[in-house]
Amino acid sequence: MRTGIPATMQAIGFDEPGGPDVLRAESLAVPQPAEGEVLIRVAYAGVNRPDVIQRMGRYPAPPGASPIPGLEIAGAVVAQGEGVTPDSIGQHVCALVTGGGYAEYCIAKIAHCLPVPEGMSLAEAAALPETLFTVWHNVFERGWACEGETLLVHGGTSGIGTMAIKLGKLFGLTVIVTCGSDEKCAAAVTIGADHAINYKSADFVEEVKRITEGKGAQLVLDMVSGDYVPRNLACLAEDGRHVTIAVLGGMKAELNMAQIMARRLTLTGSTLRARPDEFKALLCDEIFGTVWPHVEDGSLRPEMDRVFPLREAGAAHAHMEAGSHIGKIVLETGNG
Amino acid sequence: MRTGIPATMQAIGFDEPGGPDVLRAESLAVPQPAEGEVLIRVAYAGVNRPDVIQRMGRYPAPPGASPIPGLEIAGAVVAQGEGVTPDSIGQHVCALVTGGGYAEYCIAKIAHCLPVPEGMSLAEAAALPETLFTVWHNVFERGWACEGETLLVHGGTSGIGTMAIKLGKLFGLTVIVTCGSDEKCAAAVTIGADHAINYKSADFVEEVKRITEGKGAQLVLDMVSGDYVPRNLACLAEDGRHVTIAVLGGMKAELNMAQIMARRLTLTGSTLRARPDEFKALLCDEIFGTVWPHVEDGSLRPEMDRVFPLREAGAAHAHMEAGSHIGKIVLETGNG
């Protein structure tokens, strides 16, 4: 029996895939940390698009992961397994997790945790890991973005989009985003985007050409896919890279391979959740070295949209699906 | 007036695009080398698929390049422009050129020349540059091939295919090729391929899966494109790379972007002819350092098919288009 840790906790799950209303509270045993793991009393859990897709039944939890949604959390470490040194009990951390974040307690690998610096709220900390790990890996590692290059991101006011703007600007990129309204475009520019294109009133291909004086962008971070892909490729400069992190607009894309060859374009992509623990630990290490100093000095904060109580996770999902949010949505357990 | 160099030379050109019979001899002024260039008395010129496509009118010479076909030559340096040090006159070299190879004399950048070692014929030397530069760049640079990985190449007995086999084996790859007959498969294995699949009698996707015990290949060097692309991707292991260097089977490919994302595949490609001189010079330098020692010690030789007299360039093209060749076809000027 662990002092001060209850035997059970409230968590949010679902019995059958469906709309936001399938999410419902349940009482579960508080999990035990194994070797290299910590138990975190969750203060806040970030809501991400993959949680919504999981709830719809189209993105099942990978083998070994909790069936409870939730890929990022922040809170206090309250227990630890073997091999966790130095003692982490009582520390405030945020963590990337493979699931189980929508709960009062959640297990994380200690190697996937980052310390919450002074002056940063736990709500903000919970909103960082998923988009930070995803954008860092796909823009700067997989996409080879270099200082002085131009990045095009769709969904400029989404969690990913706002993180891409902020990270891009911190690391010397020109950032062009697309958004679905003039209001969102204005918000994206306020957040830091160099250019925001309303894709409903303008052809983003033409706009990117105009903005880059015909040269094109060096990188597209794509979460739409489908028939956006050939249009994205038309936005790319020679030697440009196209990195797919979601297929919200469809999976099938018809490509002109001669264009890929003649203009030396590169298409790739990745998902984060299914990667091995070792990969995530390396990525976490790299982010701690390269990005975390900007979190510590206050120059990087997630763009926050709204906080919902944990028990209203369904409302949080409905809010994300309505699409009017700007930045991150988080759930509050009341344990903060 | 340059001693021993005639004012005019025989070259092979064409007036209108068409079949092999449009190629005809013409008398042209012998060109003058500019700064950084040498004039080579051509002994042999390699024949490549892009020459055939150029003759068909579908691959025009890039701006500034000779309209005469021919992308690789070997012979003696007979004149040099300013800035060529040390003196190269009289040296036997092979060179990558942007055109003009089908002629008795041809200009090359000195930075795109490689010395022909003792014991190597000029016919062999002329058969190296185009496929060596193409395969090296696309397999080891663009495609990141590493020792111990598996490479799949279509057209295993083509100039590119035979070079890919030889380079792959020299640098520690397992090489799987596809060919259109059992005879060609046997030839590819004799040349060094670890596995050769007759694509007419077997499904190469199934065969690659079987050979790699379900893991797939790390790299596909693709010159077919079109509807081969999704099949190639099905041959790839996770994190696999697909590098397109020709689109002989068509330009359009329908891709599943979710597969690219979930399996972290990478598609890219390149063409050699249109790259800047500086790029080719860097590539030439790298090849001199990494591959040329194997040419000098005799462990790398091009696979030779047939030698045609320069004036029979049309017959050489017809021979390539008939598709029964194994390895490289070269043209002989009689200046060897």
C-alpha cells in the first residue's frame, strides 16, 4: 500500500467508438509503475486530434498501451519503479504517454518526462509534449528545416499549427500557415506566423508562390493529405520536403513522379505514438537540450485555448471537432 | 590554330525527333575549351537511356548544353582552357558531360573528369560516369544506403542495374534485382546480384517479402515509376526509401499517404544532367575518394554489352530499345 495514493481513480473511457458522448467516467485501479516508470498524479491532460480519432474507432491504441485516451499529461510524481534515479517523487513533470492521460493518475516512462520549470503552469505544461515532440521531429529532424528556410503549415491555429509557428520562429524559419477564416488568420499572425492564408478565399498555392516570390517553400508540414498533396508539392521549392503527420483530408494522393524526380522533392511522414520507447527517450533528450532552454526562459509557451474539467472530456472533444479553437485544449482533474 | 587538332569533326545529331534512324552524322566545328574546361579527343562515348529519350524529343538538352547527344566519354585531353592545373594535356580521362558526347571531340569541365587507370580500357572508362554518378548519388547519398541493408533495383541487366549490383556489393548491400527473362536473371546473378526475380513469371512484391523474410528492402532504386510505385512501397521495410531516377513506366502514381506516414517511408528522386556544375564537381570529388580506389585496383569495372562505331549510333539506339542488352553499350570513334 502506497501512502497517500488511493486504490482507485476516475478515468475517461468509452465502450464503443462513436461521437463525443461515448466518453464516460469510470473507476479504475491506480496503475503501478514498473522499472523505469513513474506514477504521475495528473493535474492536466492535453487533448489531441488522435484522441478524437481513437474515440471514433479509427486509431486503436497500439499493443501494450492503455485503452484510455490521452497522450500527454502534467502533474506531480507520486511513485516510481525500480531504476528511476535520482529520486523523482514530488517533482512536477510533463510527459508524453502512449495512452491513459484522461485520468487522475497515469504511468509514464521517466525517460519521456520533462521538468516543469518555475513560472509555467501545469495546464501549459500538459499542453506541450505531443505537439512539441511531433513538430520538432517532423520539421527539424525528418524535414531537415534549417535557419532561413520557409515552412508551410496547414491548420495554423490548431495545436500542431500554433506549435509549428512558435518553434519555427524560435529556430529561424519563415512560417506561412493556412487557416479557414480571416479571424483565425489574424490569430495565427498574432501568435507569430509571418503569413496566414485564408484557404477559403484564396488559392494557397498561388499565395505561397506570391509570398516566396516564385521560389516556393522548402518544407510543408502536412496534416491534410489527400488532394492537398499535389497542391502542397506545387508550393515546394526545388529540393523541398513534404512531411505528412495526419491524413485528415484522405489517404489517397495522385502524384507526378517526374516532378518529384526533376525537382528533387522528398515526401515522408511519421506518427509518434507507435514509435518505440527508446526513440521517444532519444527525442525527449534532444528536446531537453535544444528546446527546453526556451521553455525555461519563458520564450516558448503553448498557445492555450480552453480548459475543461476531466469529466467533461466529451465536451472538450466536441469543442475540438467544432474547429473553432485556437491552440490547445486541456482537461483538468482537480488534482493541480 | 591548335597543333594537331582539326577545325572540324564528325558528330551525331538529329534534325527532328523520332526513331533511331533520325540520328545522322554531321560535320561540326571542334569546340574550344573555356576556363576550367578541357577538350577531349573522344575514343569512346557511352550510350544511355536519356540519349534515347532525348532523340525521341521527350528530354530536351538543358540550357547551355550541346544539342548533340552523349553524356559520358573517355579519351585523351588535347587542349585546355585557363585555370586548368596541373597541365592535363595528354592524359587519358573519362568525363561526365552535359551533352555532345557522340562526337570526335567533346568539351568537359576538368572538375567532371576522372583519370583512367592503367589496365582499364577507354571503352570501359567511357561506360562508367553516367551510371556511376547516378547510382552513387541516388543509392548512397539521396537514398542513405548503409552496409547490411537490402536494395531492390528494377532492370537488373541495364546499365544502371548492373552498376547498382556492382556498387551495392562493393559497399556491403544485399542486392535484389528484377529482370524480364530467366536468361537476364541468370546474367544478373553472375554479375553479382544476390537475388534476381523474373517479373514476368513472379510477383516481385511477394518475392521480395519471401527473400527478406517479411522485413522488406530498405531501399528501392526505381526507374519504372507509374503503377510500380505502390508495389515498390509494398516491398519496403519500415523507414524504407524509394528513389526515382526515371519514369519509364509512366509518371502518375497513386499513393496511400497513411502508409507513408505510418511506416515512415521516404520518396524522393533526382536527375543528373540538369544539376549545376558545382554539384557535379562535388560528386566527382566524392566518387574519386570513395569509389575510384576500387576502379584503380580493378575491383570495379562496368558490365560491357556491345561496341558500335560512332556512325552507327542509330543501330546502338535500336539495340538499346530492343532491350536485349546486358550492361553498357558504347560508341567507338576510331580515335582510341
